[in-house]
Amino acid sequence: IYSLPRSVIQVNFDVVKTESFKGPYADYAFKLLGLSDLITENSISYEIENVELSTFSEVDPEQFYFIEIDEKVKDSRSLLVTMSEKGYIGGFTDIKNISNNLKSALLTGDYSDENIKPFRELLKPVIIEKIDTVVRRISIDTTTIEEKVLKRSLSERTPEQQAREIAELIYKIEDSKFSLITGYQEVNYSRESLEFMIDQLNKMEKEYLALFQGIKRKSVEKHTFSVTPESSKEGTLETICRFAKNKGVMEKSGSVGESVSVIITPLNRNKAIEDFVLRREQASRKLHGFYYRIPELAEVSLRVGGMEIAEKEMIISQMGLITYLPAGNMSNVMFHPESGAIMHAVSE
């Protein structure tokens, strides 16, 4: 018993979550620093990015077939049938075409011959040198006693006073950068030292500015969905989830957000041979060879609401045609491991 493959579409995409936080001194940004491009309220938003459309194959539960060799030829012919890892047919050959070594291995189960081993010994030698790093820590007992007397006083400042102090620090950082760039200090710094100091000042300035402008934090969620297209020639539309910019990805059964749908539209590239295959089916004799698929090319797109965000042409096996090889005179045939189409055929 063997089966034919069917195609499954896999949809991968990232949902980028952006959290925006208003700065604690945003209300004084324009007054003290002249800043107008800033975050004015806390919010969360979501965006779909990095969409990938791909296919993989699985056993088609509606396409199983039984192999039976005709009584008249079974004594003179034997077939070696190969299956894929998932269980659908990969190809077949007349057993007289294979080597004597492989034929003996098939009968005895002994694959010790180097020429027919299923796995090569690619990793030699099996003994390798391993180097570990040992860290030793040595402590020296040195004690230093220092007495400090601190005088503290507390005073409450208004938010505007705090914002003004931070704004003054930002201006001081700008002055320090200007002094370094123009050489005001008359010190011959090396290039590396100068770059390091300016980089540190930029980092400090960015942190202080964030108190006025606000900050954004991003995180990424990865989502994967699988869609099995129907074998109809009209195509398939399937909703995989729902999406809202303020909530992200939700179950497709929900009522909030826009539907995220996969649309599969066959391009009817097999139309020229469809009538021939149907006539052949109607006039077929009782005996015939292996069944196989002639896959169809389809346009696959992902839409959020009515907007298309990704599109790709793909080969969809079950949207194509199913036909069969002639009986008896095909001695060596190989099928495509994903689509099930014929890749190689020898007729005798």
C-alpha cells in the first residue's frame, strides 16, 4: 500500500510589539529644550513583519493505493519500491536493475558492505583533543578601614525644578562635546580616546533626553500557521487568525480585529492536458501502473483585512491532476519528494 503526497502551506511571520512610555518631564520638553517630537502618552502597538510562505508535504489520506503484480508476470518481474520518510511513494525500479550487492543486502539485511552502507563514516577519527580552561582565584587578605561622616539634608523640589536641572545637564554635555571636537582643552587626545569620550557623552545625553522625549521598547513574537489547500480548481480561502494593531494576534473565532487569511488561487497550467487525462481515464484498461500526481502552480497570498502583505507562486500537489503510468513497461521511475511529480522515468 502506498499513498500520494499533498502540499501544506506554512505561514511564518513576526509580530513586533512596541511599547511607548511617556517621559516624566514631557510637559516641559518644549519650554526647556524646544523639543516637539516626543511621546505624549503611554501606548502599545503591534505590527506584522517578516512574512514567509513555504510548503511541505504529507500523506494525502484520500489517496491510498494497493500494489498487485499480475499473475502472468509475477514470476518474471519483481519491483523495488521506495517510500518517503512520511510514507508516500518515492519511486520504483525493476529489481533486476539493482546491483547484486544491494540485492543480497535486501534479502539478508546485512549492510556491512562499504559500497551499500546507508551512512558513511564521515567523522574520523573518533578521538579528538579536548582543551579545558581552569581558572584559579587567589585572594590576598588586605583590609582598609575608612571612616566617613556624612551630613544629609532633604528638600522637596517641584517637577519643573527637576526638569530644569536635567535640562542644564544636557546643555553641559553639549558644551563638553563641543569642547572636545574643537580642541578647546588643548590636549592632544588619541583618536580612540576622543571617540570613546564622545560616545560616552552621547549615551549620557540620550538617557537624559529620554526623560523628556519618552522611550520605546520592542519585542518580537513568532507565529506559525499551517493551511492545507483543498483540491478544488476554484481555489481556497482560509482564515488563520485575527489581528488588531492595539491587541496583536487573536483567535480566528473572535470578533475583534481584522481577519488574517491565506488565499490560494490555481493558475490552471494543466488545462492543456486535462482533457487528455480525462479521456485516458474513461478508456482505461483493467491493468495500469502506479498512480502519480501532476501538480498545479498556484498563487498564494496573505491578506490582513483587504490588504495583501505577502504573495508567492507555489506548487500545490492536490490542486493538480491524478493519473497513472502504463502497466508493465516502466522499469525505473523516480517521483519528486515533495510534489509527487515524475522526475525520472525509463520505459522498456
